Amino acid sequence: MDRYSNSTSNFKRSGKAGFIRFVVLGMTIKERYAGVLRYFDESGMEAETELMYRNPFELLVAVVLSAQCTDKRVNMVSRTLFARLPDAATMLSAGEEIIRGLIASISYPNAKARHLAGLAEILVNRFGGEVPSTREDLMALPGVGRKTANVILSVLHGEAAMAVDTHVFRVSARLGLTRGAKTPLATEVQLMRHIPESLVPKAHHWLILHGRRVCVARNPRCADCGLQDWCSYYGKKAGR
């Protein structure tokens, strides 16, 4: 039994660029998943968020701010934001206008300031200032959809929750891990069907980082990718 899938697989090993690569003949979807997950695991790629945070409140705020914005920009802004407004109570007292001024360089500052003000109010009035730990309660917060809720559940609690952002959506489709998935939820369902629960929190970060560093939206760096043998997109590109 392979720890990267729920089935046994017949692999042929070959060494390249310091990694062990696995070539599968007559590849099944389970074998593709096993090969991709094994590559990420053995490559030594870190499996953690690049957002800077010190507690659950800071992570929640950072993830809300990160929508359609780079983690680098969020980290730059959040340093000052959290120095001024370190918790839900102080953020609620500050109000939307002050919040907007502190996050002015973030994408969509008006909407996000409104979300953060509303989020802080609910945290204080309903949850005693603490970040809730269920998907349902998290998604009741302004600015928190399923993706953000899954990030919180995965990062803070180690739950098998797959957050699908634009990178996860794109990379999963290109690799052939998903087939015909037209929405983030459809992608999430397919990934969760095949990735062992113990690896879901890591796999989320692996797919994101691979999408940022190698499998970029335009002109993916296929020549630098260690997943060529497992990638549906590269296989078609190479005429295999």
C-alpha cells in the first residue's frame, strides 16, 4: 500500500536533479496522485503559509486581506496594522475608516476595510473576541468564504480542509489531478477524493507554491519542473 494513495502502484525509479522520479506506464488517476504527492514530499518543499501571523486573529485578517493580493504585500501592510490593531476589540473600536487608512495599499481597501470592521464586530459580540473553529461559524464572518475558512481550519487546526485558490485550481487542472472541474468547489471535491487526509494540509501549500514558482499562469516553466513525468499538460505539450 502506498502512503500517497489508497492503492498500490508499479513505479520505475530514475534519478534526476537530486530527486527520485517515478515513471508510470499506463498511468491511472491514483498513480498520478501518488507520483505528484511523492515528488512534493521528497523535494523538501516547505508546506506552510507565507503569510506572517502570531495568533489566529492575525491569520484570519491576513487571509482576508490576501484575496487578489500577494502575500508579500499583505505582510508589509499587516505589520503596521497589527501594531495598531492587535485584536478584534481594538479593530472594532477603531472602525472602518481607520482600518481603511491602514490597509490603503492593499487591493480593494474599501471592501476589505468593511469586511474587517464587520468581522471584528461579530468576533467580539458572538465569539468573545476569539476566532471560531468550525467552517460554518467562520463562513458567517464578513469576507470569509469557503476558501478562507478552509485555510484557517487547515493551518490552525491541521484539519483535512483543501482551500482552492487560483493557484490550486490551475495547477490541479494542468497536472491532471482534476478533470472537468469548472469551479473551486468541484476542484476541492476531486482533490479530497484522492489525497489521503493526513497529506491534505501539506498538499494545499505544495500546490500553491508550485503555482507561484514554477507552474505560473502565463508561460509555465515546464523545463524547470520535476513533475514532467506526471503532468497531463506537459504530456500533451510533448506529444506523449
